[in-house]
Amino acid sequence: MTAPTIEGYSLFNETAGDIVSGRFSLDPAEILNNISHMLLSELRAFSGTAAIILVMAMLSSAIGTLNSSLGESSGGRAAFFTFFTVISGLALTAFSTALSYGAGVMTEMTTFMSKLTPVLILSVFACGRAASAAAFEPVLSTSVYVISLIIERCLIPLMAFSAVLSVAGNIDEKNSVSGFIKIVRSVSKWLLALIITLFTGINTVYGFSAASLDAVSARAIKFAIGSFVPVVGGFLSDTLDTVTTSAGLIKNAVGVAGIVIMCVICIVPILKLGIMQLMLKLVSAIVEPITDKRISAMLWGMSEAVTAIFGTLILTTVMFVINICIILRVTG
């Protein structure tokens, strides 16, 4: 018995093959060890940028204090704007890296899901779940395309817009756009929540409505084979359960391998974005008592923009994993 393969995903092919052959296993100690190494690696990678931002914020505070004591308010304003421009440039660079990284990973996940869908649906059909296969195929194919389109055309521009507003809204104390920023972020959250609710809900409804049809059709096929195939009809009817059980093993192998690949694709980006947003929040909290409030507010706003990417990536991964699990559960 050979598991289906997907071209270009050798890890998926190996995982599916190991599950079918019974060699697949997960070592929790090894997984935790790898995650801890990745956390330390990502922490070291971003600590340099965070340190530069922290030093620049401290210098801004020191020079601002010196100019105020000398009565040179115009010089203090010039110094503030200089440091604010440099710090916001560093923060925007970090955000741009996070945005391009997160967008690339979400594109990779939707691409993999679009390749996994026909293999998974074919496996569902092979194990005697024709109604479920017919129900899930258009829903999955359409939803993956729609999700990728909404992320690319709506969510990513909204996240970029909120980051730019975080900088622009803190340049001048008199012209605050914090309310508008909250609206933009709320729209992003509601849009993502709507996608997840609709995608998961539709798959659940389609799946459970198709399950009863699968049971009826399976009994009908067994009865037809036993009644109308001469001589060996009864034998074929008895062996049908064995065939569908074997096909079910392949289907489960495809589903579990798909979940494993989803986790492998997203684990490093999630750690990277998580470290990045935590470091930005930490730097913002550290510099708040010692520098101009606009700098700490800008850094906090930028960390919130990175958090939005972080949350979108996690929820997109969870959504795909949940829907693979729904298919596996509903189809036995």
C-alpha cells in the first residue's frame, strides 16, 4: 500500500509513507529542543536592531534634556525629529521584514493547501465517501482561493496602512490619528474572524450533511455487488470493507502529513514574528519613562502592527489545520 505524493514536498511524501508503513513517530523532547534553539536564534537575530533602537531613544532623551536646560527649544525639537526619523525608520524596516515574511508564509500555506486538497479529496473518495468528497471539493478549492485573495488584497494593505499611521500619528502631538488606527485594526480583526467562521462553519455543515449520504451509499453499493455480481458477488461484498479501510488509512496518512507540513511551514515564522513583536513592546516599555512619549507610542503602535501579522499567521494556520481535522473526523 503506497501513500499519494505531492511534487515538490519531499517531507510530506516521507511523512505520509511513514504513517502508512507504521514508522511515523514524534519525539516531544526533540521537538521542544528544536523549538528552544529556534527561539534563541530568532532572539539573537533581532536583539541587535532592538539594542540600536534603545540606544537611539536614550540619546534622544539625553540631548532633549540638555537642550531644554540651555533654553534652546528649537534645537531640542530638531534633535527630536532627527532621532524620531531614525528610530521610526528602523521600526518600519523591522515591520516591512515581518510583513513580507508573514505574507510569504501565508502564500506558501495556501499554495500547499491548494495542492493538498485534490490529493485529500481523492483519498476520501477512494475510501467510499463519495458524497463527502463531492461536498468538500468545491468548498475547499474555493475557500483557499478566496482566503489567499482576501489576505493579499485586504489584510496585508490594512496592516501596512496601520503601521504607517503609527508613525505619522506620533510626529505631531496636536494631530493624533489613534482613533483611525483603532478602526483600521478592528476592521482587520473582524475580517479575519469572519473568514475563519465562514470557512470552518461551511465545511462543518457540508461534512455532517454528507456523512449520512455516505452511509446510505455504502450500504447500497454493498447490496448491489452482493446481489447482481454473479458467483463472486458475496465475496466482493465482504471484502469491500477491507478495501475501504485500507483506503481510509491512506486518507488519514494524507491528512496527518498535511497537518505536519502546515506546522513545519509556519513554526519558524511564528517564532520570528512573536520575538519581534515582544522585543518592540519591551523596547517601547523601557524607553517610555526616559524619552518623549511620541517615540514610545510609535514603537508600541509598530509592535501592534507586527502583532496583527503574527495573529493572522497563527489563525490562518489553525484554520487550515482545523478543516483538515474536520474532513478526517467526518469521513471516519
